[in-house]
Amino acid sequence: MFLFLSWCAGGLLVALIILAAATVAVPEILNPGHLLSVAQEAGVIDSIVVTFAAGFVAVLILLLFGTPLAYLLARGRSRWNGLVESVIDLPLALPHTVAGLMIYLLFMIRGPVGMPLSEIGIIFEEAFAGIVVAMVFVSTPYYVNAVREGITQVPERLEYVARTLGASRFRAVQTITLPLSMRSILSGAFLAWGRAIGEFAAVVMIAYFPMVVSTLIYHRFTTGGLAESRSIAFIMLVACLLVFLCFRLVSHGWGKRHDRT
């Protein structure tokens, strides 16, 4: 009885996602000519490339800076940990427009960060760099929290054993903790990437151009109507589904190899 009720409850959520996707997909499948013409437009292809590339760069930044932070939060016992974790979680609760305003004020040409960087040629307003920083801001909690939880599951005594055998702290983390946390790192990176490419408000306030997919869909909806925006949404839906499936296959294969070792 419990399993039946669980399937019913979970099935409602799955059905909601499927029905929402169907409202986009079915009209496009029934009208492939229009879909093909939209898919071949240079602006649509460019926006998808920009979106995916910016999300990828954002994840690389999180890998470089978020992983050490996640390790410190997982292993550290400072009384400031709670405050740092609360600051990290802040983008989760902020309205997206507020997040966009914060990013704009910080990185605009007259902003405290944007001004000195603009003097050396790094511009964020209406630029790819602006898209990236907005994506990093909104996706940081997803990556750091996932990696922190993964590192917490790795017994700290394994690091101590490695250090007694002559390994440095960095070496112990590199060879023991991070490999054992790799599933969480991959999951966090994937969640962060998904959150990053789906952002609209924070991105559009700092960089309307070059257009990411969410901005392009909004632009087409306001200028070309429902048919134009729905076609682009369907293309993005298919692209994301393929990426998700590939990630699941890679993650599943990595998990099997890890379990065997």
C-alpha cells in the first residue's frame, strides 16, 4: 500500500513535468517545417552556443574556487561556518531580479569591481563575461552544498592515515578525498550548470546581449508571438534532455567503476 501511494504521489510530479513539456513539444512535432526553419536561424544557434558555453565556464570557475570552499566548510570547525554557509545560500532565497541588480551594481562599468577591470579591458556590461558572473552567482549554492555534503561523507581519518605515511594535506585531499567525493562533485557541477543555463533575470540585467536562450525566448515572445518562442523552447528542451541523458550515462558508468574498485 505504501509503495502504491508513493508511486501515485511521485507520479503526479512526473506527470506535471511531462504535460508541461508536451504543451511545447506536440505543436512543434506536428509542424516540423516551421521548427526546422527556426532551428536553422543563426541567432538561435548562437544563443544556444553562448548559453551552454557560459554555463560551462561558470562550472569551471566553481570547480576552481567552490571546491576548496566546500572542503573548508566540510572539514572546518570554525564558529564562522554557519555564517559562511548562510551567505552561500543567499542566492537561493533572493528574487532573481534582486540577484541581477546586485550583479549589475557590482560589475557595471562604474561599479566597484567593474570599473577597475574595465580599465584593463575586461567589460561585463553587455558582454559574455557578464553572463558568466551572473551564472556563477546564482549557481554557487548548488555546487558548494553538493560538494560539501560529499566530502562530509568521506571519513576524515583516511586523510590522517595518508598524512602519517608522509603525504601532505594537499596530497591527501587530492588522492583520497576528492576521488571519493567525485560523484558529489559531478552531481554538483551538473546541478550548477543546469541552474546557470536556466537563469534569465540576473543575466538580462547585466547582459541583454549577447542573448542567452532564456533572453532570446523572451524577446521572440514579445516580438514574434507564441509560435516563435515555443519553437526555440522546444529546441532547448531537446538539447537539455540529451545533455541530461549523457550525464546520467557517464555518472552511472563512473559509479559502477568506482564500486568495483
